[in-house]
Amino acid sequence: MQHVGTALVFSGIGIIVFLLAFFIMIKVTPFSIRKEIEQDHNTSLAILIGAVILGLAHIVAAAISG
């Protein structure tokens, strides 16, 4: 049970770090990411944001696993 508790704590910390980094990325961009993707159908921006999300998730996972 100790391993399950540790995994839950590290998962929670990883999700918080991921969300914090994602919100910083949204605030730093000089335009609305949501408007560009939803209204203007900017596919390249959607692919770029997806790649950034995957990169952040990979970094958080590597930091948690040690």
C-alpha cells in the first residue's frame, strides 16, 4: 500500500506541475490559442501545442520516475 500512496502523491505533483507549465505557456503567448485553433482552424498551432503538451508530460514523467 505504501507504493500506491507514493504513486498517487507523485502523480498529483506531476499533474500540478504540468498544469502550471501549461497555464504559463498560455499566458506568455501574445495571442489567444483557443481562438486561433477553434475559430481560425490553425492546424499548425494545434500540432505545435500538442507537441508541447507531450514534451511537458514526458519531462514530468521522467522527473517523477527518477
